[in-house]
Amino acid sequence: MTPSARRWLHWLPHPLFSVFLALLWLLMVNEVSVAHALLGLALGVAIPFVTHGFWPEEARIRRPLPLLRYLLVLLVDILRSNLVVALRILRPARHLKPGFFTYPLALEDDFAITILASTISLTPGTVSLHHDAKANTLLVHALHLEDEAEAIAAIRERYEKPLEEIFR
């Protein structure tokens, strides 16, 4: 890496995150102006710079194409489960069977486990509550849990196996 690139990385340790923060700022203020754009850019540079020491080691994405497939599957699942949860809640006769189950993790990478737990919580109707590092399990609550084995198999096939492929 050239000395010039190292200087930029010092001031801009997470460039994509900086751009994301600047765009997020513009979305939050709901007004595009030079002043708001400059403030968004300032926040986008300052926040990652100040918090860089607290960030964990960079995640190593070994295979980006499976990541794109994973994100597409996640988007479809979020939309689909939003509809399912809305229908279950809005129906006059609610036949919900909420329940907890322990999900046994095959993942070892902390970053991949965090993404899996976040994915479970992002899909409406489920939330990951606790990661037991010793047993390598996640405690999950489901709004409607008919078959625990089926829920575990769905998480393993749709989310965990692709994450193993992305981070191996």
C-alpha cells in the first residue's frame, strides 16, 4: 500500500460506511441542500474516525457472489414474512403458537454468527435473544412455531449454509 493510500485510510477508515452515513443523514433530514450534504459528509468522516478503535477486526468475505444471493434471499424472506405476520395478526381468529427454541450453530466465526442472529431478528416473526458461546447456540423466539425441527432446518438451509460459504 502506498503512503498516500495509508494516509487516506487513516482519515477514512471505513469509506463505504462513511458514504452510507452521509446518505443516511440526507434521508433522515429529508432535505437535500449543500449545508446538509456537508454536514452528512462531516458526520460520515467523523463517526468512523472516532469509533475506529472500537471496531472489531475486519470481516473477510471470501466469496462475494454468494453474498449477493444471500442478500436477495434475505430481502425476499423479509417481504414474505412481513405479509405472513400481518395476515396472522390482522385475522379475527388468531391461531398463533409462539414459542422459544434453541438453534445449534455450525458457524464458528463471530462476525458470521452476528449476521445470522441479525438476519433472524430482521425477518418478522422471529427474534434471536441470546448467543450461548459455550454451547454455540442461539435462543430464538418465533411468533408462530409449529415445528421446531422445521424452523431449525429452514434457518440452516436459507441462512447458515450460505453464510458458511461466504465466510469460509
